[in-house]
Amino acid sequence: MGTYSDLLKSRRTNRFAGRQEILSMFLRRLRNGAFEDVAILNIHGQTGMGKSFLLLQFATLAEAEGHPVAGISVQKQRTPFSALQSLYSQLRNSTPASLLREVERHFEKLEAIEIKLAHAAGAMSAEARESGGLLGGVVGETLGSATGLPMGSMVGSHIGSFIGGRISRSDVRRISRSTGLKEEDIQFCANAEAKLTELTVKVLNHLALEQGAFLLTVDVYEQCTAGLDEWLLQSVIPHLQTEVTLVVAGRIPLAELPSWEPLIFVTHPYELTSFTETESIEFWRLHGMADEVKARLIHTTTRGYPFLCGVIADTHRAKSDRLWTSNLSDLNDHPAVVDRVISRFMSELGEDTLVQIIRACAIPRWFDREMVDALVGPDAREHFDVIVGLSFVLRNRDGSYGLHDLARGALLADTRALDPDRVRRMHGTVASLLRSRRSARGAQYLSDEIYHLLSADEEMGIELGHEMIRAARNIGYSTSLDPMIKEMAAFQYATRNGQLWKLLCTSQEAIRNGEWDTAERLLDDLDFHSDLPGDLKLWIIEMRAIVLVGRGSYQEALSLYQAAVDELEAGAAAEPIAMTESYYRLVETCGILSRFSEADANIARGMRRIGGDPLSRARLLLAKATVCRLHGRTDEGIEAAKEAVGIYKTEDDPRSGAFAMIQLARLLSHSGIWVASEDLLRQALTLEEQAPFEYDLGNIYLFRGNIERRRRNWRRALSLYERAISIHGKMGSWREIGPLYGSLGVVHHALGDRALAARYLEDSLRIKREQQYERGVAVTLKYMADMMLLERSYDQALACCQEAIGIADHLDLRYVRSWARVTRGRAQMRQGDFDAARATYGEIVMAENTFADLESYARLYTALLGRARGAESTGPETAALSGAISRSLRYNPYCGHESVETVLDDGRALERAGLVSGERLNEFAHGVLHEYRRNRLEDVEAEQRRRESTPAHLPTLPKLIRTFLNE
């Protein structure tokens, strides 16, 4: 028949949607003993993301696997002793009595002491009982009245910390005389917490070893007291066996808590974000909504926010079918939902003053002390610290604060309905304040200012709306998505067309999330709006092209970008900024397709058309830098990026300047100039913190991780990649997370965890296939082929290479094609098929566009194959070898070292397989050294080292070869 508890678990499981990635990770931990390569899983995310519900699902899965479960809720268990009591009550229901006998004896003795104290204290106040529980309340009140010690000193927790080592022997005697307790009983109380902790940890470890795993969860960690935090970190976690699966959940990532710093390297952060459209459809299907069209509409309204989804589902069950049958595009049409949302968030507030302040804080998108003073008056100052400590108030990177978007939306709708005139006045107040700040911070607040102007005075807002549309293009779609969304929010008011605004915003969000089908469907809907202004039509064309790029259809995207440029060229009054963005996209796509001459021609054409506009010139210079990086013309690219950085500094455009610095850092990194690259990324990080844009922040950590990976600082690279994943995951940027998983796979493989590396690469491949990101699929296949070589799975490596080359051929991705051919040649060579390998390397050298780094590999391998076959050193062989070394080192010494070292390693592998003699291999190594010196490349290498291009642990090329030869 089962119990109500069984029924509840079944219903909960049957209603659980999404989160498959983290559930799979959790099950791997239960079965294999580790979260990837760490011990602790940290679930974090803003309020309403379903963290507690996920912990319940973890518990259900663990119990289904036959493992015991226990949990601590910091919201309820505020002290170590109350946490121990909770663990004991949970363990008592599922643990053999023999294991808990000693723990039980301690609690029984404490209960006996409690009874003695109750007699000594007489009737205790309800407040004392409430503050410390029955046990702690009696002791606290008794000791407080009898000895003058602080109230609330709790047996086994407060009294344990207060008496243990903090009170003299004479005080112990005095307490004994006052309470009638024996001195040994007082000492027992003082030591109870430590002893119970030791015994409980022993029980947890015993159960984990006996059952194969034990799940221990800690929830609502952001409310953890200092005492409980210290107890967990010093007395509990260090003593747990690794078989104990520990999951800690809270709004704040543990990495941001100073006390957790020693455990960061054994903690795996995982941020819960809103449901994707697919997960939302699954959620609504489980809650009785079978119509996918309506489910998508609800997803558009809720943006997949789990709490709001739950509120709507509950309201539907409690009320009627109206939610399912009516238009859910506007929550204002559903007061029952708004009431539930407000009730949920406002439950933390007590007094009316706080309620009024929070309602005022819902007017701006973000607020600080000055803004709250302007809206409410000086009376709000004393409450500011209370307000910013609420669970639905989020702190921004620049030090300002903002309400959770759902709380803000509901409060704003409710306040507008109660007093619309007051809301308009407050919008005007905020707009005036932002206008006064514009002189100090440039255009940073422009979009917010216009939003508030439009809300306060529609006529004035309309006048500025079109000006803003043009100004926002200055920043650029790729470098600042959020201001563009705000721009279109202003357009909503200007055109009085809310549905159009929603389609545009949702299209952008779908593009950012890599949901190409959704984005295409929404852009199709926009085609029905025939009265769009020309610049907006152009922007929609560019969004369609971005969707095509996301799917890997670069040729079609190139055609659309070309059409956009042609349309702008035909317009006599075309804005330089608008033209620049179109040219930027056109040039970037030409670069990806390795059409470098075409890209250069479009850059020159764009420069002629923009005239003397400095910001437009800077943007085109960055396009040129991107093309140069893809083509291997790094010195030329560095000069272009440097000029762009200088222009943005002169024009006081910090956000675009940060983006330019990131691009310059990438180029310097490609040239091996890592110290300068790091310095630029730090400067960019500082600028981003002043005007935060999460996408660029994520890329800063990504590129810093790439630098550490090239330096072979694997642990540091791992930490930076995980930080980047956390940021992009919060944004839902799966387009970026896929490649990051690939990088993590490479790092884990270097650290020796091949199984974990394979999982990350498989996850990367899965994400890219789901996102229809064909170029990313080809790159990941190449990484997987490299790993297969190390595993000596040559047939699998060849299969991965062949698929990658096929994709590159289809998309005309010339660099990716040559890159995959390098690995294919290595696999053929390892199999002993020297003729096939030689042909493969010949294809690279003879390609229409050669790349210095890949050509050096091809020529080095060609020379090695010549020696491996026993051929004498001929003129062509020598020339090939000389050219390979020269181009490698002149490109950059890091590339030269890496290519020579890889080729020599492969040579040793051939020797071990009996495919080449050690004598021939040594001849080849001596030949490399001879050509290096004959070309006088010592000066090139020394100059590059002077430019901080080579880390100290990387030897000079002669030393590397001498080490190889054991000389």
C-alpha cells in the first residue's frame, strides 16, 4: 500500500522536470565516488531556481540507489547543536540502533541534566524556550540568573563554546553551587558538542562505507551563522570519508566565501539557471499542459523561471483553466499570479516602512543609496542595510543593487495599478538623477535614462527613442547585448507595440541561448510587421545571419551580411555606425571562411565609406585584427588592435575599450606574449567591473584559462575555465559552454584523468550537436582525435578526423580542415601508413591558404617521414625542414617549441612501435638542430623571449633537442 511519504516522493519525482546534466553528475558521484575530480558539489543560484527542490530530488535518487540520506537546513538549524539534534532524529529512523547507541546515551544524559536544571530554574520564559529550544532555554535562563552569564548559553552548543576553555575553574564551582549540578555534569555539557560531533561523523562514515555512499545535504547556506560555518568547516567536513556525498546549496557560490577558500579546490560549483524552452515544455507537460504552442507562450512569459512556473501551475490547479486558455503574454491579466509572487517575496518584510521602500526600489532597474534617498527621502537611510540583505535583492558587480526581476515585475505592476501618477513621478525622478550622472560616466546610463523618461513622459521619450537606437549600435551587438535589449524596450514605448518588443527581446534571448529554431520562428513572426523603420529591418536581417552562423551556415550568413551592407550603401543618409556594424559582421564571416583577400577588400571599402568617424574606424580595426588572427598575421593584427584600444581610450568608451583589450590580449597570447596579454585582461576586467557585461567577463576568464593552459599550469587553467563556465551558465550561453567543456576535457586529460576528460569532450560534442553548432562539432572532434592518439585508438582517431574534415569541407572552414588533417596524418603515421600520412601533409602545404603554425607541423612531419623511410637527406627534404623551423619560430617561439616537441614525441612513439630506428630519429633531431642554427634563429628566439613570450620553464629549442637526445 505504501505511506503518505512514499506517495509524496512519487508525486515529486513525477513532477520533476529538466536538470538532467546535474542529475547525471550526481548519480556519477554516488556510483563512482567523486564529482568530476572533486569531493563537494556546490549548488548555487538566485532565489526561486529550485535549489531545495533539487536537493529533495537528490535524496529520492539516493534512496532509490539504496543509500542513506540526511540533511541540514541552515534556515532551521542555526547552531551546531541543533544541527546535531536534526541529524540524530533523521539517522534514528534509518540506522541500526547499535550504531547510534553511544550518541543516544549522550542525548539521554543531556536530557537528564535538563530535568535537573528545570527543577532549579522553575518556570522559564517562553522567550527563553524559543531562543534556545527546551534544553538550551532552561540552561540559558538558569545560568543567566544564577551566575550572571549571557542568556541563551545552550547545553552542548553555546555553553560548550562558552565554558570550554573560556571560564575558570572557580566559575565552574560557582555554577555548580547555583544550579545544583555536579562539576562533572558541567564539564560534560562543555564537551558535549565536540563529542557528539565526533560520534555523529563516525556514524556517517560507517554508513557510507557499509552502504557504498551516504548523502549529506546542507541547504540555505547563505544564512549560515559564523559558528555553524566554523563547525562544518573545522569539525565535520575534514573528517568525512570521501564516500560521503556532500551537497551544499545556497544563493551565494561557496567560492565567494573567504572561510571556504581552503576547500575551493575540492568543490565543484554548479549554478542553477532558468529552464530552457525544452525543459519548460517538459515541465508543463508534467503539469497537464500537452499543447506545445501554449507551453512555448508560457515559457516566453516566464522566461523559464522555475518559481514563476510553479506559481502558475499551482494557480491553475487552484483556480480554473483560464490560465491555459487565455493569453499569458502579460501577467497583469492574472492578478492571482501577481498576488502569489508578491506574497512570496514580501514575506521577508515586517514593517510597512520597508514595504514602501521596496515598492520604490522596484521603479529603477537598479538602485543605490543615492537613488533610494531621491525616491523615498532620508528616512530610508537607516533601513538601507536591511533592504539589501533580503533574499530577492541582488548585488551587482558595480556595487549597485537590484530586485529579482520577477519580484520587480510583480511589484511594479501592483504599484502602477494602485497609484499610476506616483509611479510616473518616480520614473521622472530616476531619469533626472541619471541625467545628472551622465557627465561623469558618459553614455553608461543612456538606455536606463530613456526607459525612465518614456515611462514618465512618453512624448519626450519618443523624441529620444530613435536617437538611442542609433547610439546603441555604437557599442555593437556582439559586445553589448543587454543595452540592445534595453534599446528595444524603449522602442516598445515609442511604437506602442508591446508584442513587437516582446518578439525582439525574446529573439535576442533565444540567440544568446543558442536556441536557433526558436529564434528563427520568432524572426519569422517579425516579418508580419510591415511598418518597421529601416534601421530595425536591417537589424533583423543581421539577427537572421547570426542564427545562420550559429548553425554553421556561414555561406548563407555571408550573403545576408552582404545584402545588409549593399542596402546601407544604397542609402544616402546611412549612419557610419550602422554601416560599421554590418561591415564588421561581413568581415568577421569572411575571416571564418578563410576568405582573407575578400575580408581585406571589405575592410578597405568600409574604411572609405565611414569617413573620419573614430569609433567606426576602431570597430573596423577590430574586424581586421580578428581576420589577422585567423590568418596567422599576428603582428599586423596586434597593431590594428592597439590602435583600436587607443581610440576607445581617447573617446572615453570603457565597454568597447574592454572588448578591444580582450581582442588584443588574444592576439598577444597567440604570439606567446603572455605577461602582456594577462595585464591587458586584468585591465579589461577592471573596466568590465565598472560597467559589467557578463559575456565579456566570461570570455576574460576563458582567455586567461587559455594562457595558463599553454603554460601548462593545468590547475590554474581548470579554475579559470570553471569560473568562465559559471558566468556563461548564468547567462544561458550554451554556445560558449560547449567549447569550454572541450577545453576542460583537454586540461583533465593533461592532469591524468582520462575518463573525466572523455566525459567532458562527449558533453561538449553533445551540446554543440544540440545547438547545431557545426564548426564547434568539428573542433571537438579534432580534440577527441588527439585524445584517441594518446589512447592508441588509431581507427577511432581517424574516424573523428574524417568527420571533422567532412564538416570543414561542407562549411569551407579551411583552418579547421588543415588542423584536423594534422591529426589525421599523425594517426596514419602511428599506424605505419607513411604514404597516406605524407599525402595528408602535402594537402596542408599545398592548401589555398596556408597557416604558419599548421604548415610548420606539416613540413616537420614530412621531414620526419623522409628519415623514417630511410631516405638520405635530399635538397627538398632539407628545404622543407628549414622552412618548417623558420616559419614556426618566426611565427612565435611557443608554436615552434610545441610543434618540434610534438613531432619528436611522435618519433619516439614510432620507435617504440618498431616503425623507425632510434638512429634515424636521432639523425632527424640533429637535422632540426642544424637547420635551427644554420638559419641563425637564435636571434629570433631571443627577441621573442625579450618580449615575454616564453615562460621560464620552457627551454630553448637547442636545449629541448639535447634533452631529447640525452646529451
